[in-house]
Amino acid sequence: MRRPLIAGNWKMNTTPEEGAELGRALAKALVDAPAVDVAVYPPFLSIGPVAQALRGTDVAVGGQDLHTETGGAYTGNTSGEMLAAAGCTTVLVGHSERRTYEQESGELLAAKTRAGLRAGLWVTFCCGETDAQRDAGDTLDVVRGQLADGLGGLTANELRNVVIAYEPVWAIGTGRTATPEQAQDVHAAIRAWVTSTWDAGVGRSMRILYGGSVKPTNVVGIMAKPDIDGALVGGASLKADSFDALVRFQSL
Ligand code: PGA
């Protein structure tokens, strides 16, 4: 019942021109794509050209961040409403790079999640532990704490527009993927937490993506796990052929 979702987080990569080119390549590669949902998160300046290149496809385009307000005197920021007007239907919230480099707090991330939903976007909400937290045996407490802070105030109805991405910080951009078993253990704990915080229906329908060095060579083992519903992909989403292979994981 949970349709797989493969999402590409382009991070701070691609000029508008390069983004458009990658968008066109994806549009071409994914014409006969299988029955999975696909989303890409280009940097702000590439959103317009990418949305244009992907027009007429089912690929969702999203922002990598948003401000909590709709507009006004917030120099350098972009609102969810602006993202929607530029062709976005989704937004990333709580990526570990923003938690670390921009010091985004749980409270801020809760407000950003609400702002995304207010703008009519679906939210991919990220969580994940550091190496030290895993070594200390704190993984599940850290992840549940991040989710409680960010999503705890939402209603079951609002959660229908939320996807959770579990991304262990030690696996992001390092080539060190969590084993399918390590990921499955955390995904199962996240689903159990969602079920106990809301109800079994929300738990069953919540899509939980794994992220952290996902590549065509390891996606099959990851996607075989029962509580893993998709992938959030950084590096391997920047080349049309590897992203296309990931979207077609069912035939790898
Ligand atoms: P990676 O990034 O696939 O390059 O590890 C994943 C992410 O940060 O979303």
C-alpha cells in the first residue's frame, strides 16, 4: 500500500543551466518509468528551469529549505508559498547539513514543517544520528527526539503530507551506507513511534525513506526491507543515468 518514493537531493550543485540539462535528461530517461514516485530537490535558482524541464512528467520538484513566514523583511529567505508558485510541490526540512551548518533547532524545524504544509507542499522531514551518538547506543532516542520535536504537534491528517527520511549522519556523502539490517531496525522503530504517537493507520501509511550513500549497487538490498519505502539520494542523484537506475530499482 505504500508506493515507493525515490528522491534526489541535489544540495548546492547545478547552475540553472546545468539544472535544466539534468531535468531534461531525467524527463527523457523517465518517460517509461515504473510505478514509483520520484522527486528532485534542486537548489533554489535551478527550481524554475528544472520545473520547466520536467513539465508534463510525474516528477515532483521541491525546495531544500523554506522560511517559516509567507513573505516580508527576511533578507535572503524564500517562503513555501514562493516555492509553490515556482512549481514546487514538496520541500525538505531538517536535513542534517542544515541542522549542523545552519544550527537549525527542533523548534525551528517544527515551524518550517508547518510552513511547508501551510503552503500546500508535502514535506520530507529528515532525521538521523551521528557516529558518536550511534556508538553511545543513543540512535533510537536521538531519532525519536528529532521526530517528536519536528512532527509531534501535527495531526494525523497533516501527517498524510509528510514523508520521513532516516539519514544516519555518518552515512551521508561518505560512501559508508548503513547495512539494510541497520536501516530496517531504525525504520521499524520509527514506524512503531508513529503508531504509538498517532495510530496504526498513520503508522501503516507513513513512508519512511533511507538516505546515506544510496547507489544503484546497494539500493536493491535496502529496498528489500519491509519498513524501507524509498530513498533520499544525494551524490547518485546528480547523474541522470544513476538516478534513472535507482528509480528502476525493481529491475536491477
Ligand atoms: P548522499 O546524500 O546520497 O550523497 O550520501 C544523501 C543526503 O544527504 O540526502
